[in-house]
Amino acid sequence: MARSPLRPQAESAGNSRWRLGLALLVLGGIFYLFVGGDEGLLEIRRQSQALSVLQARVDQLQAENDSLRQILTMLEHDKDYIEKVAREEYGMVKPGEKVYRLREPGEQPVGE
């Protein structure tokens, strides 16, 4: 039985399609592993941005914490600062001092 000359070309075309399909599948898998997925480049980039946001928040909170520690130290040791806070925050006066309260324009005097 004589073989048809088209037969080897048909096998070759089918074989090359199979190889092309396999290559595309492998490349697709590699692409997914590197770009997509839980540990892909996109996820790494997203996590990096989230880390930057959190680091900025940590820096902000550390600065606020330092400021509060400084205020605490001054409240514990600085008599002038304690007096300033007592006067400004609580309206306290020393014995013998007179307090003059200024009214806003249009405000009614107290007791009238």
C-alpha cells in the first residue's frame, strides 16, 4: 500500500498545533504564576502600596506619641506650663487676681 504524500504533512501540522497549544498553555501558566495569583507581581505591588500607607500611619502615630510624651513631661515637671494649662483650659486664677471677660459683639451680659 502506497502512502499518500499528504499524510506526513498532515501529521506534521497536527504535531505543530499540539506543540503550539502546549507552549501557549505553559506560557499562560508561567504568566499567571508571575503576574497573577496570590504571590504574583500584581499582588506584590498591591501589598507594597498597602505597606507604604501603613508605614506613613505608623510615622504619624509615632510623632503624635512623641508630642504627647513631651506634654506629659511638661505637666509633671514644668510649673509654668502647668499654670498656663490651668489658666487657659480651666479658667483658673491666682488669689487676688481679677478676671475680665470680654463679650462678643451682640452678646447679652450675664445676669440680664
